[in-house]
Amino acid sequence: MNRLSLFGLLGLVIRRDLILAMRRRADVLTTLIFFVMVVSLFPLGVGPEPDMLRKMAAGVVWVAALLASMLSLGRMFSADYLDGTLEQMMLVPQSLSMLVLGKIVAHWMVSGLPLVLMAPVLGLQFDMSAQALWILIAGLLLGTPILSMVGAVGAALTLGLRGGGVLVSLLVLPLCIPVLIFGTGAVDAAITGMSVASHLLLLSALLLLALVFTPWVTAQALRISME
Amino acid sequence: MAINWFKYAAPSSFYGLIGKMIPWFAWSSGILFIIGLYIGFFVAPTDVQQGEAYRIMFIHVPTSILSMFVYLVMAGYAAMGLIFNTRLSSMMASALAPTGALLAFLSLWTGALWGKPMWGAWWVWDARLTSELVLLFLYLGFIALQAAIDDPRRADRASALLAIVGSVNVPIIYFSVKWWNTLHQGSTVKFSGTSMHVAMQQAMYTMLLACWLYVIAVSLIRVRSIILERERNTQWVTDLPEVTK
């Protein structure tokens, strides 16, 4: 059997994780429903004035997306850890970082991408303008992969621990603050008529930075957790 | 003469050494606290703009500076423990974490007490305040992760990785918060750029030194108990006079 190329491995891991996710659709839907619910709770809490809702829409959607992606982090490695697959994966003579990247990408496609696709509908609930909606989507498209990647580090560090779910949020949420700031900042800039490029470019920079470092750090964290 | 540079990297010899050093740090810290507070409260003049309330700065500034500095030192020790696999470095990192969290908390608390008379609000979403709050969260995450893992080796290494990721993130967080703030509300109230009175400077530096020595003394005391706890099954611990007694 010939060795897989790096990208062959990546594709394989992504395909496997997507198939597994499709066999358990309920898990995917729960995250999405949680996202919709949290966003819908805000108008009930602060009142239905359209002016205020329009102003806080981006922040609400972003915070809800942040919380929803924390919720699904536990699933990234835990199933494979429990049935021993993860241990076998780490024995494979292939780059563990690449393998981890594949799992991150699959995780994002299952739990991040649905949030991005759902966001415009929720934005309409908050009476956002079309232009602001587009910027919100662009920001979420750039930002949610970062949440998955930084979250992967936290998920790997807390693998198999008591109360891992809450702990992982505690570790990861402070690290996600820049994403939240630039994501909402872009929408604010669009509403006030300023240039959105700076925010989106900074988000892209963070995305590239995370893309380079987090798979490797996650691989190290997995090694620490598995030994 | 050959010097063994790594002699005190062993917990057994370090334990005895710091046992002798702790009283010195503790006493000099206490004395400097008294001197600093005396200068701060009785010698330093009343500030023209801020009245008497500015005196909280003698606690606020040292704790703020040290809370950031201690995080770097902690991350440094943690990294050393991860890279060179030295047990003592990891123990130092976990000994520093609670003190760092306490300093960050004190800095926020005194800042709120200072902010109320000066800015008229307990809390403003100023870049510095916000990033200090995030720093407190990072400390708490470090402590929580360490507390959640039962195996001390894994706890050390996992929290070391977290501390390193955190310290890489600190500048990103700081600048993002800074830009966020300037985009939202323009410049906020800042400490006036007037040159400080000499007595104020003296009080500030004395207090900074006192707090620094306090941090050293307290974290060394804590690392001594961590050493005892982790090495409790070794011969040298059972031979210690305070243990056999």
C-alpha cells in the first residue's frame, strides 16, 4: 500500500468525519437550534425597539455564534478518544498536525458553516440592512474557522477530563475576544459608512495565523493528553 | 573549582535553599510596605487635580505592573518545564498562578475604587481595564485547567501549553481591545501628564519593590508546599525534621 500524500490524508480525514457527523445529524442540529434560540432570546430580554435591535444585531449574532461553537467543541475529539480511534490515529506514520487540521475543517463544516448560513435569517429578525448582512456573513465566514481552530487547542487540552465542557469554554473564550471585536467592528463600520476592509483584513490575518499554528499546537496538546 | 549549576534545579536542594531565603524576602517586603505606605500617606503632597483619592495609585500601579509581569514569568517557567522537562519549573509556574490572579483582581478592584471619584463610574470599557480583565480570565483558565487534571505531570504540561498560547495571544488581545475602544468612543480620561512629585515617585517605587518582594516570598512559600506534596513519597521528604516531628 502506498503512502498517502499530505492532502490525500486531509481529504480522507475530512470525509470520514463528515460521514460520521451525517450519521448523527441530531448533534449538528442541536448546535444550530441553540444558536437560533440564544439570538431569539435577546429581543425578549431587551425589548423590541427596532433601533436598538439594529444596533446590537451584529454583537448578539457573534456572541451567540461564539457560545454555539463552544458547545460543539467537546465533540471534536471525544468520540474518537473514547473508542480508541484517536490513539490509532496518533500511531499512523503521517503528520498528526495535518490529521488534526482535517478534523478541524470537518468540525467547522458541520458546526461553523451552518451558523454562517443561518446568520442572515437571524439578522433579518433584527432588521439589519442588506449591506450589513453581507458584511456579517463575510466576517462570520472568516471568523468561525478561527473559533474552531482555537477551540481545537482547548478541546485537546481538556480531553477526557471531568467537566470538560465548561472548562473548555473557560479556556477558549478569552482567546476568542479579538475575533469577536473585529467581526462586530466590521458590521459597525459598514453601518456608519466607514471602510470595512481593515476589520476583514485583520480577521483574515488572524485566520492565517491560526491556520499555521493551531494544528501544530493542537497536535502537541493531544500528545500531552494521550500519554 | 567546578560549580554544579543545576544543583538547585533539584527540588530537594531548592527546598532547603528557599527555606532560608523566604524570611529575608518576607521581612524586607514588610518593611518596604511600611516605608512606602508612610511616604504615600504622610509625605507625598495632595494632588492638585485629583485630591486625596490619587493615593490609591500606590497600590494600584504596582499590582497592575506585577500582574502582567507575573504572567510572563509564569509562562516562562511553564515553557521551561515543557521544553527541558524540569519538574521544578512547572512547580514554580503553578505556584505563581494564584498570586498573579490575586494581583490582577486587586488591580481591577483598586482601579474601580479610583475610577469612581475620578471618572464618576466604577467601570469604563477602557482598553487597559478590559485587557486586565482578560488577563484575570487567562489566569483563572490556567488555574482551572491545572485543578481539573489529576495527574500532576499532565497538568503541568497541559497548562504550560495553555500559558504559552495565552502569552502569544496577550498582545493580539491588547491591540484588538485598544482599536475596538478607539473606534467606539474616542479617547477616554487618562491620567494627566503632569510630572510627578518626587515623594510620589519614591512612594510608588518603594511600593513596587515591596509588592515584588511579596510576590517572591509568597510564591516561594507556595512552591515549598507543592514540592512537599509532590515529593511526599521520596526519602528526603520523610527525613526532613519538620516532617518526622
